[in-house]
Amino acid sequence: MEAVGIIAEYNPFHNGHLYQLRQVKRRFPNSVVVVAMSGNYLQRGEPACLDKWTRARAALCNGADVVVELPVRASVQPADVFARWGVRILANMGVSTLAFGAEHAEYDFAALAAQTATVRGDFTVHDQSYAATYQQAIAAAVGHPIDQPNDVLGLAYAKANQELRCSLHLAPIQRHNAAYLDAELTAGSIASATAIRRAWQDGKTNAVFRYVPRETAAALQQHGFVGWKQLWPGLRQRLVTTSPAHLRSIVGMAEGIEYRLIRLAQELPADASFATWLKTVKSKRFTYTRLARLAMNVALGITTDEVAAFAAHPYTHLLGFTPKGQRYLRQAKHHYVFPVLTKVNQDDKNGFYASDYRAGVLYRLAAGGQEQDLKRAPVRVMKEDDDGSTVVTE
């Protein structure tokens, strides 16, 4: 059985993701679709609006065959690191093709990756962020900007594929209708995840249902929405009670920024929001995304040593599968280079899985939902009943 892989966040799973899955099924009708999905925390430094099990279930009900988790030490990372782990996890699952959305699907991403293999940003420029200098260096190398969000990730996937020698075939899919960061709902049935989240938070709940499949709509109605609003009080408490020396152990901490994080957490009014704190902390050298990612690692207590330990002994976590996916998993398990957990036990929780377990507890407390990891069985989307409803078991 051949497998096509997708690296995703599904925050939340919406009609644009459904469109992508259908395009993959159309182009690769005989292949299994394996999704490497961020868990409860995302690349740009924010909690997922719905938990990982709910998002995995929506994907499995709408075309995915296997969903595995990008662990927290892989998901809350800069784009290049996030891409490397996504590619590496999919390669470990035996995937031969990587499909991804792109604003310019006509680009030869493999050629662009080879052309920019040695391009780096300039850390010595102090009036710009590293991300900005990197984009300038890429544009100079290829002769035009590659600055749209999905194109940037596509290039990162291609570079990771070459650097890791994974030999995945790249299959870019043209992004349809809404741009990645469009803040407003569109006239059609596809809108960006950004617009969907903003509309939901603004109370436009009925409008959102037009842009998401029924599984996501039901989950939003049942569970509500998780964001920084729930995590900010805990982060602020951690900042004002933790020493600068300890904060320096957090992954991503640099240039003495820990003193600024602490000082502004102490000085801002008691009712200040996370967004207010973030805007106040912002500087030319630190983008909002980099700061949000750093804040998330502080909230979760993710240290540089923990990230290094994960890099030395990686793993992924099986979140769910369909019957077709189950058949593929039986085939793929003989080729795993690193483990694919099917159920987290006490030894895992207290050992190599401790960071993810800790992150899951924090999410459960914020969301008020179920246990996120310990002894949790994968979601099984088995078949459709006569009335068209999907049977889901755990």
C-alpha cells in the first residue's frame, strides 16, 4: 500500500482542509492518506482551539486514513524545525509522497530547495528580525520573493526532505479561495482558519458553520473554544515567580529577553490581556510569532534540554485510523525507525513522554475536557451506517 502524507494543524478542521483531502484522493486514488498533525499546541505559539482528538476525528471522518501526532517539542517550533519533524515523522510512517497546500503550486519546490540550500538569515542585523533577513536572502537567491505562508512552509518541507534524504515526492496543491491569514469570512464556503477563529470569538457562531464540516460544527457547539485567554493567567504567574536564571533554560530564550518578559508581566495592570503583554514586549528583533512561541514554551515549561532529548529519541503518537488506515499500519509497523505509541502508559508518562503529558494536563485544565493522553485509545472511524452517520469508537 502506498501512502500520501500531509503535515497539518487543523485549527480547526474546515472546508479548505476537506478540499485539500479531496484533491489528494483525486490525484492518488489508491493511496492511504497519513496526516502528521500538531497536538494541542501549534507552530505559531498558541493552543489549538479544539483538542487533538477532536481534530483528528474530524480529519478521519472526512478523508484521512491515519492521524499521528507531532509531539509538543516538534510542533511549537520555528517553521524550519516544524517542517523537519513533520517530514521525518511521515517518512517514519512509510509515506512516499508529501502533499501540501501552496499559494503558488506551480513552483518547483525541490529545485528551489536545492537553490537555497545554503541560504541563511543574518543574525548580526539588529534592526530586523532573523525571519525578515532570511526572506530577503531567499528572494535574492531565487530572484523573487517566497513570502506567502504556505509557500514558505512548502520550501521548508522541500529543504527538510533533501537535508534528511527522505526522498519524498512533493505534490503541491493550489490553495483555493481564501488566503492563509485572511481575517474575514469569504463569500463562498471556504474561509481561512484565522477568519473562522476570529468569527467564532466575535460571537458569529452561526456564520462559522457554513465553512466547516458537520464534525467540527458539532465539536465547536459542544466544547467551545480554547485560546490564550485561558492560559494567560498561568503564564503570568509563572513569569513573576520564576527567576531569570531558570527562564534561560526555556527553549527559544535569547538575548536577555527573559528580563523584559518578567518586568512587563509585573508592571502591566492586573486586567491586562495576553495580547496587550505581547504588544508591549514586542521589539524589532522578536516577531510576534517568535514571542508567542516563546511564551508557550514558558507556559509549558519546555526546556532546551528536553528538546535535545526528544531529538535524540523521537517518537510519535497514533491518534486515530480508519479500516484502510489500520491495514496500512499493520504493513508500516515493520519499518518504523522510532516508536509510534498507540496508548500512553504510566512509564511513558513519567519518562520520555513527560513533556507531552504535562502539556496535555494544562490543556485539559484550560478546556475542561477529557484526559488527553494517559491510557487514551486511538479514535477508530469504522464505517458509515445506513443513514450516512459515521461510527466512531475509542
